[in-house]
Amino acid sequence: MANKTIIQTSLAPTAIGTYSQAVQVGKTVYLSGQIGLDPVSMELVDGIEAQVRRVLTNIRAVTDAAGGTMADIVKLNVFLIDLNNFALVNSIMTEYFSEPYPARAAVGVASLPKGALVEADAVMVLD
């Protein structure tokens, strides 16, 4: 069995199910999906733009807790209930990532937890 380290930070929402914010195995960190929950109130922020920013801020908090940065993310998966918001996600991503960008998938889904408009998860590799 792999030697796993659980990553946890109060700067991202606490897990609302049977999962960890992130799990590290070797130099690879697997980040669980983040929705636009404010980590203090545990309520969704309003609107797609605010939710995209909150999702990426939550992911950044978990990467920081794991000892990495957003530049260490090698794969990002984005789930949107409306793919018309894809261009907005691209625009906001430039505030959190710089080239070379991570590999990414963007998937349209019917619904997300708590009625969220966007969710993202990531894989990070530490130096």
C-alpha cells in the first residue's frame, strides 16, 4: 500500500463528505474537487465569476498547504453546468496560472454539489 499523507487546511472548505482535501503519494498530490464555498461560512459565493475565483482560491490554499504552488499543478479538471462559461474560466485562470499552463479538461455536467455552477480538481507534482 502506498504511503499517503493527508493534506488539510482551514483556508479551504472542510470536506463535506468522505474525502480529504488532498492526498499526497510520493511527490504527487491529488486535490479533491473544490466548489465555490467560502471556507469560513461554508456557503456558496454568488454568481459564476465569484465561484470560479473562489474555486481557484480554494485550490491555491490546498496547494500551499501541501508545500507547492499553482505552478506545480500539472492537470486541472473543470466541471461546468453551463459550458457557455468556458471563456470566463479561461480568462480568470490567467489570474491564477501563468505559462506553461497545466493540462486541462473542461466538462459540461448536469449538476454539482450544493447547486454549484463550477467545480475543479487538480493533480500537482512537487519538486
